[in-house]
Amino acid sequence: MKKWLPLLCITTSCLAAEPSPERQTILLNLLKNDCGACHGLTLQGGMGPALLPDSLAGKTDEFLVSTILNGRKGTAMPPWQPFINHDEALWLVGVLRNGKH
Amino acid sequence: MKKIVSLLAFLLSFNVLAGLRATGDLGIVIEREDGAALIINTTEHKQLAKIGKLGDLSHASVVFSRDQRYAYIFGRDGGLSKIDLLQDKLDKRIIQAGNSIGGAISQDGKLIAVSNYTPGGVKVFSSETLELVADIPADYGDGKRSKVVGLVDAPGQRFVFSLFDAGEIWMLDMKNPQKPIIEKFKNIGKLPYDALISPDGRYYIAGLFGESGMALLDLWNTKSGVKRILPDYVKTEEKLPVYKMPHLEGWAVAGDYVFVPAIGKHEVLVIDKQNWKLVKAIPVPGQPVFVMARPDGRQVWVNFAMPDNNQLQVIDVKDLSLIKSLTPGKAVLHMEFTPRGEQVWVAVRDDDQLVVYDTETLQEITRLPAQKPNGIFFSARAHKIGL
């Protein structure tokens, strides 16, 4: 089974390295507090839109990762690149799609 | 028998006395993740009670009844909770909208207004029963509804608020609760994100996210409309990414000077209230979020957006310079002065603590535990316009 794991990863989008447990804690804290400041503690939206699995369903990982890293011009969404790298953003997108955080 | 009765009466009266509590030096601390409110005593530095099940308090604010008995908490999830400070309990709670941002209490204390994102608008409730009195949808054409921000009370039983998406300021007159009168000011600027009213209830100022400057409405002279002040501050091209929207509540005014956070810049702006011109841009080590004056106006305390949110800076108003840098802990979110300003309480979210400072010596006095605190509100707000 172990042999197949890398293959599984290629077919889903977990090519990216998963953040360390410590980083995961930091990222989840960031999600709850800093993202939550605009998107709501339960991510149902506020000044920014809802980030629930349903609301993200039609959007690609690429688009969401880019939104997180580069922000959205003309809106209040800032670029999070100084604090989060690409793999971490992708991991966060997975967390959001999962809806359990 | 008579003896026993009088003894009983004596004991009873003693009991009643022991249970007496005044509320003028109490306050509410919001615990965002627990969805709870702590009732605290600011004189004794003590937690008196914890009231839970208040919903999503990720952006909660609080106003107080004029008798200072009740605290009204506005939650993110549209919850409006009325807390009884005398009995440490939740008195009433309603869910009045899907998503809300703040509220205000009317001049006469009888009405509570809430500003909502979804559905965009303002709802007004009886402060006693929390029954709906008026529903003011923030319609701005073609069936569109705007998020509402910067809701404050104003003299004359009025509320003033800003429409984030529409770029408008509305003034709501509730003298006759059955017949609300709305006066609209349009094209005030793009994306007003928050607003404040001066302590005398005369000037309403909305900060703009979508363009430079701030929108000023003189409530003594509404016919002259909304004016743009500081039109060059801060220009879009020089704006840094904003990781937390500044808050304008708690207008910092000292003499003729008004202190406001520069959005997207590491500066606190000092404005002359006589002509609304910039007096000085004080450089600070981060993007300011709250810029609050000590009640006597001698000091202004500033906290910051991430990644500089571990610190507090103190400005001496006498010479408009920074005099002290404090590092209370991780994620300094909010502060509140005692009514006459000898102490300030600070919420340090990621350290799960409240830190109390002496504002004269700038030394720490004590720390109290609180779970992820994000807002501190003292009952002295009950008697202040705009708070």
C-alpha cells in the first residue's frame, strides 16, 4: 500500500508537502483569527465572502491559492504571501474544502 | 415569636445588602472563540461571571443601557444578546440577521440599532423587549443592498451609518419610531469601512477604503453635505496591504486635534478640528488599528495589525511624539480606558490574557485570564455619545 501513496498524491492535489504539525497549528490559528476577522469566525462571510465548502465548490485550487497569496485588487483582500507559502496556501484550501477546521 | 420574625427580617436584610452590586465600574470582555462574555469589575480587577452561548463573536461590540444595568452584545452571526450585569445572566437573545457588524443605543436609551451585512441594512429594536421597531434596508438601486458599517447614535434621537458597497451616508431620525425619517448623502467616496462621531455628537467621519481621504458630515449643518477631508491621505498607489481594517470607534480627540489611523500606512494622522487639515503624520512601527485617547486627552494609545500586533505605542499629545513602546503579548486586539483614564485594560488574544496598565507610570499592574479575548467594553460607555 505504501508504494501507492505517491501515486494517490499525484491524482489528488497533495503533491505539495504538507506543513509540519507546528505550522498547521499556526495556519489554523491564522485562518480562524485573521481570515476570520473579515470572513467570520465560522467562515460564513462578513466583509469578505463566505469560505464554506459550498461557496468554494466552483473555484479551482489554483484560483484560490492565487487569491490567498496575491490578494484581490480593488477589494479588501490583501496578499498573504509574506506569511504563507504556496504549499501552505494549498493546504489551507484543502482544509476549507473539507469544511473541518 | 416576634423575636424570631425580627431576627429573620434582620438576617434577610443583611442578605439583600450582601447581594447588592453597582454596575458603574463593571465591564464586558468578549471571548471570541468561546462565544462568551465575561463580566468584570474594573475596580477590583476581578472576573465576576462568564455568560456563554452567545454565538459567533469574532467581531463583537457592546453598548450599555443608560441605567448601566444591561449590556447589549452585537455578534457576527446577527445575534443580539442582552446581558443583565446585576444578575450575571443572559436576559434576552435574538438572531436578527444573517451577518452583522455593530450597533448603537439611542439618545433616550429606548432603542437599539444594529448594522447588518446580510441582509444589508439597519434594524431598530426596543431596548427593553428586543422587539423590532423599524427595519431600514440599505437599498441603493436595482434591488441591491449594501453592507452597513460605522453605525453610531447622534443627538436628536438619530442614528448615522455608512453604506460600504454604495458609498453613502444615511441619517436615520427615530423621534417617531413609527415614522422613521431617512436623509441620504450620496457619492461620499468609495467603500467607507468604518466611521466615528465626535464626543459632542457633531461630526461624523467615515474612513474610505476605496479611495483616499475621509468623508465628513457636520450634523449641525447637514445642508452643506458631505465634505472630503485629507484628500491626499492615503493614495491608493502608496497603500500597503491591509491585514486588518482600522477601527475608528473611540475617536481620539485632544483639544483641537483628532487622531486617526492611516489606512495602509505606518502612520497615525493628526488633524486640526478647526480646518480639517493635517497637522502631522506620526510614524509608528506598524499599521494602526485602534487609536484611542486617554479620557483626559493627554495620551493616545495605538495597537497594530499583524505582523506588528504584539505591541502598543503611546503617543504624548503635548508634543505629538511616541513616548513608550509596550509589548503586552501576542495579538494585542483591543484596549479600554477606565472612565477617568488612570488605567487601561488590554486584550491579548493569543496569550489568553487581559493586561492592565497604569497610564501614568506605564507599568503593568496585573493580568487576568480570559479565553481569546478580543474586545473590552466598560459600562461608562453608557453615558457617552457615539459609544
